[in-house]
Amino acid sequence: MTEPAASPQRALARSHRGRVWRSPRRFAVGLVATALVATIAIASDDSTVRSHDASDGVISLSMTVEPGQAVPLELIRGGATSQFDDLKGTGHGVDVALIDSGVAPVAGLDQPGKVIHGPDLSNEAMLDGLTHLDTYGHGTHLAGIINGDDGKGVLGIAPDSRIVSVKVAGATGETHLEQIIAAIDWVVEHKNDNGLNIRVLNLSLGMPGVKTNVGDPLSAAVERAWAHGIVVVAAAGNRGNRIGGIDSPAVSPYVLAVGAHERYDTAGERDRVPDWTSGGNDVRTPDVLAPGQSIMSFRVPGSMLDTMYPEARVDERYFKGSGTSQAAAVVSGYAAALISRYPGLTPDQTKFLFEVLADDMVRGQLVDGSGKLDPAESALHARYARKAPAQKFPLAISTSDIGLSSMRELRWTGGGWNGASWSGGSWSGASWAGASWSGASWSGASWSSGVWSGASWSGASWSGASWSGASWS
């Protein structure tokens, strides 16, 4: 349920036994509230409600295993990235925000300045030795794809970029909508603080069943980031391309929605679109496809995924995984590389280059959108960026609906953020779920240890939402 932070709306949520959270500063919803599903139908008829989410606010990360040979990043980089290197587009000077399960200091990500930790919004934030660390294994895998460099088996797409990690979940696999929204808001508010230059935001997560961005609070959050100059890369999902409909926030027409294709190195065999990558519909399709099958990156020994999927281990240091999570990380890396070479590019221009210079594939627009990402062409023909039209789609929540005059100015204050960690400042003294925010768990949420086996999630429940990694294979 979303609405400006005025007393009638707050009273309505509470009258239906709902929980109310204060909204991030200037975020496009005045408050975020959850209520019992049985009462939402009643509440949604009230004139003060602009949008509602018939769910418990839980977002889960879950995976499966399938056979497949590990695909090294060297194969994905290929000639495309070598041309980027020639153009000095290696991500230098560009920060990529990664809202995920944290990043572990494994070899290849442990160099000084390689990873900067933002706030830890997970339930592990106050546990000694776990703050910022990746006890699940998902965020580290994606970070390796983006900027990893161990001098051996992994060289990321943009190895000279920096990761700004915002941890929103711990070892067992759930996070909440309000945590994701707060993480996005933090990225927007601090994108240029203390020497940061956050130009790309990777969201390898998704909520199925959201048919349009209009009225969707997660879409509103990413649209705000886009409007503030951040290229938002969102995974399309892994529910299959015969169902139709990609996940939120990829459903927002403003962001870069990424599907996956399989990359082959066998002579004469073409790349193809796997059946598990989500296809679109007549409202929204993936924008581009990127490699997402059996991608090899860093392993976190002893993490949940490492324990669940020992068959996904590659030697002692690496792990292979499939999904639009991995495909989105590839695109985030290329976005950072392109922007490092052409720092004047806007999000609209970056998306335009990736779309118009993509290679067409055979599955049709509903599945592959503009086609397979061709980063080398985007870099070589960046002059076409000036032809990019400004995106003018309906906003998730329009300014006329927000009632900006009634919104409170809430800021991240109290306690200093020093570029390495959020030291526990309060949200302007605001309370989250009845307890003062100090970096601790908001509601005891954690990552789900469930396994996604190809069955579609319920589109009516946030508890069916998933991080967009189809498998660890």
C-alpha cells in the first residue's frame, strides 16, 4: 500500500492491522505499509490509496542446479571487451551499486578499493563478523562478473570499476520490499558522496506478476534512480519465455531489462535463448539479452549456495551459475565500461546504444527484445548517443499523485558513513516497524533456502518473488 505520509493514509493502514514504514527521502511513495491480505481488498477501495501490494512484503532468493560446462568470463569478454580495452573503457572511475547478499573478501575482490561497503540492511548487520559479508554466495558471484580480477580464472567485464555493496539479506534467503526500497534510496542519496561515482545499479532480483510499472512501488524506486543519472540494470526473471511477462522492477519501461542467452564456443553453433529466461508480452519485453548460462565466477566456501550445490564448484575458488542474475551482471559491467569511456552518457543514451546496436536473434521481440547485447558496437558507435530520444513513459507514481507538499523530508542522518560502512545512523530518528533504525534487522528477514525448480511463483504474493538466478549449474 503506498500513499503520501499523511495521517488519513497512516490511520487507514493501521485500521486494517497493517504495519507502516516511513518512506525514504523524496521517494515516490509517502509511506510503505503492509496489511493482512484479507483486508487489502477493503482498503484498496479507499480513495486515499494509490497502489497496493497484496502480499507480506517478502522477497526470496532461490536457485536450482542443472548440468552444464562452466563458461569462463574470458569467453564472454572475447573480442568485445578487448575493443573496450583499446578504447580505455574498463570501468575506471565508475562505481556499480550492487544491492544483493553482500560481498565476501575472496581473492579477486579483496584488493584495496575493489569493493566499498554501503549500509548493511540485513538481519546479519549486528552479528559480529558477518556485517557486509556474503553468507549466501550470490552477491559475490555477481561482483566477480562485474569487476573481479584474481589474475587467474576470473577477469570481470569492467575490472577497473568499483563495487558499492548494499547488503539486504543474510544466509537463509529472504528480504523485504521496504529493505530493497531503502537500499535503492540510499544509493540515490549517496551516489556522489565521499568520492563515489555511482553510475550503474545492478538489481538481480524480481517480483513476478506485476503487469505494469504504474502503481508499483519498486518501479517507482528505480525510476527515481534513473532520473538521478543512474543506469538501472534489472534481471527479467526466470519463469520461462512462454508465460509472458517479466518481473518488477524490470517491468518499468525506463530501466534496462535483461534476459539471458546461452553462449557457445563450439564452431558453427549459434548462441540460443534458453527456455527458462522470462519472455515479455505486448506491454513490456526484455530490452537486451546477455550471457547467463553456467557463468563461472567466485565461490564463497561454506556459504549457503556452496553447501547446497557442491556440484556447481569449479576447482577450489570458483562457482558456476545460470540465470538472468548473471546476465544482468554482465550488462552492468558493460554499462560501467561504456560510461568510463564516455562519462557524459545519460542513462537514456546508454540504454539507446545497447538497444539499437544489439544483434537480432531468432526468437522474436517478446523473448529477446532488441537482441543480443553487442558492447563493442555500442562503444565504437557511441556518437549515435546524441540521437537518443528522451524516454517518456508513464511513471510508476506521478507527481500529481504523490502530494509532495505532504511528504516529510527524511534524511540519512546521525552517525557518519565513511565510504566503508554505514555506522548506524538513524533515519532522522524515524522508527521502522516500531524500533529505531540502527543498522539492525528490520523484521528478522533473511534469505530463503528454498529451491526454484522451474515452477512459476505465485504472482499475487511477494513471498513468491525471487532473485533472478535460474540455477547454479
